Amino acid sequence: MKTYTLREAAKKIGVTARDLKQWEKQFAESIVVPRTIEGARIYTDELIDRFRHIRTWLEDGRHPREVAEMIRQMDGQLEERANETATQVETAVMEGEIIDVPRLFHQGMPYIAEQLAARLKDDIVNALKQETTAAIRQAMDEVKGRLDYIEEQTTAAAETVRRSLRDYEDAWQQKTEQLHEHLETVVAFCQEEKARQEEERKQLELRILEREKAFRELVLSFRQTAASTSAARARHKWWKFWQG
């Protein structure tokens, strides 16, 4: 037996879900909407047909009390039909549960609805499980797709960062090599300049030594010349003394 949710039933009847909830409370003595273990309402074609009658009666301008009476009359007719069927069948097994015939006579349609709900419980639970599993699988697929997209973006970003680091490393290596070459040039220039200055110092020292040597030789020669001149003068004076 096909079942419907609250929204599906409201759409088939042509009213809002709020109207169905209101009618369920207003005619609670005559209408029982079974629910799942989770509390979701279950609508059958019979319940939808009954709510269609209620809608038609209310749109015709009938008072809710009159509508409730008409529902009871309709239930009486259905109960009579159920009684006729019950006289032919004493007990019946429905999903392993024996139907309580006296209770069926006493409660009529509510009991039948309860039995139908019990019978359909497993089907509804399985359907809900399937829907839930499908929804979870879809959500997981969406999450997986999102994670794959994020992974792709992360991989691309990481590759961009690695490429930038490689470019920076190459540029830094090039700058470092240029700096090393410049430093080597500066060091070589300093060494050459130091060697040149050292050579100039040695040449200067050598010229100073040569000049000192020449000066000493000049002084020595001057002294020798002066000494010779003094001796010659002395001899000349002595000779003149003896001649005088």
C-alpha cells in the first residue's frame, strides 16, 4: 500500500500542511493519522480521500460539528462493512500479529489504521533508511568532491609556492655568485694594491739606503779632503819657519 508524507498528502488534497494538522486536531475523535517511530505522519489513500471529503464539506459551508457528524456516519458505514468481513474471518495474521476481532468491532477504523501502520512500519522504516542512505551517500559524494577540489587547489597552490621558492632560490644564488665575484675582485685589487705599495716601500727604502750610503761616502770624502788640506798647510808653515 502506497503511503505519503504530510507535504505529499497536502499537495494531493490541494490544501496546506497546516490545514491538515488543524483538521487532524479538530476531528481527532474520528480521524487518526498513524506515525512512524520518529513521529512522522503517514497518510494512505483512504486518509487522503477522507480529508478530501472534509475539504469539500467545509467549502460547501458546512459547520465543523456537522462535518464531524458526517465523518461518523461514513465511519459507521465502513464499520458495518468491516463487521460483515469480520463475521467471515475470526482471526487473521498480519505481520505475525493476530487481529483482535472484538477490538476491531469496538474501535473500527482507528484499529484498522493502527494495524496498517504496524504492517507498513517495516516498509516505511526501510524506505526511510534507503532515503537516508541515499541522502548520506549524496552528501558524502558532495563532500568528497569538495575535498578533491580543495586538494587540487591546495596542490596547485603548493606547486606555485614551490615554483616561486625555486625562482627565488635561483635569483638568490645568482646574486650570491655575483657578490662572490665582486668580493673576489675587491680582494684581488686589495692584494695587488698591497703588493704595489709594498714594492714602492721597498724601492723607497732602497733609495733611502743608497742616499745614506752616498751621503756617508760624501762626508768621508770631505773629511779626507779636509784632512789632506790641513796637513799640507801645516807642512808649508813648518818649512817657512826653518827658512826664515
